[in-house]
Amino acid sequence: KAGVTQTPRYLIKTRGQQVTLSCSPISGHRSVSWYQQTPGQGLQFLFEYFSETQRNKGNFPGRFSGRQFSNSRSEMNVSTLELGDSALYLCASSLAGREKDGYTFGSGTRLTVV
Amino acid sequence: GEDVEQSLFLSVREGDSSVINCTYTDSSSTYLYWYKQEPGAGLQLLTYIFSNMDMKQDQRLTVLLNKKDKHLSLRIADTQTGDSAIYFCAESTQAGTALIFGKGTTLSVSS
């Protein structure tokens, strides 16, 4: 069965622009989580969606937002990009987001802000 | 708050055993995970352990959990060059909908 698909794989944006990243979870999975990975801060949780509702949110500014559609696909948006937003953004798919369900990660979108 | 700590680097020779250590703070975590990340790739779940277990073995991988000391370890037997990667320890939060990751241990295997 298909894994977690993130698009695009690579993205270069200019400071002040906005960007939208997409994640298609494994078929049948209803929970999608987003993480930011940087060399300095490591992997940090952004937010988690289940059945189109945000259930949990990490400690990121309001410029970071997300949504989930009825088919469980999710998008995250970053507005007014800053150089520090350059990172690998990873999406994780889970059956229902419960600990015992486990989480399957996509290959990520590498965002570079110049 | 919740925190997960790991040593940053480990270097071993091919054929040796590797042991990667991790400490965590949230005693309410029900599951603890080990993920592997190869260059340019996402995270691959290697194994996980339920908090009421002391040990879990899965082929070349052995996970040991000391709940009293909040210490988790991953042992890779007969380490191969293909095992060279970054290994992340993670615990689930109380809400169960997010993972807290350590900074990762870079394992370097020389032949």
C-alpha cells in the first residue's frame, strides 16, 4: 500500500513570502501530524489533525497553520517566511493518532528561505 | 516539561554491537520509539516498546527499558555499514497525539 506522500520535495522561497506544503496520509489513516526538523532545534512538533480538527498544537507562532480535508489529506501553511523557517518539514500519518497506532513518516519537504 | 536526551555520536566497527542510549522525562509515556533517518530521507520506525515491558527483541535489534531511571537503549547486533544513520529516540506526550524526539545519535560504522 502507498506510503505517506509529501509534496513538493524541495522548495525555495524568499523572505516575506508564504508557502503551502501538502501531505497525503496512508489510505485509511485519519490522523496527520507535522514536524519541523532543523540542525539546531532537532525535530519539533507543529500540530496534529484528526477528522479535519486540530487536536494538538506545538509551540510555534501563528504564522504556522494547517488544515485537514475530508479525505484526510493535510496542508500546512507558513506566512511571512523568515530565514529561520528553512527546515525539513515532515508529515506523519497514523490510523487515529493514538500511541498504539504508531506513526509513519513521509520523506519530507525541504524548504529553503533566501 | 517533557524532554528526551541522547548522546550525539557513536562510532563502531562493522560486526560489532552498537548501543544507543536515551533518557526521557515523562513517566506517563506509554510507548517509547526508536526511529532511523538516512541522509535525505524521512523517519523510519525501527521498533517501539510498551512501558510495562523491560525488553523487546526484534531480529538484530534489542530495546531495553529501565522505567525507574527513565532510561531506554537500543542495541544493534552485528552492525553493518548500512546501519550508518541518525537514530532518534521518542516518547509520546500525555495527549498521545505528538512525539517528543531526542536530538538524534549519529551512528558511524566503519569497515
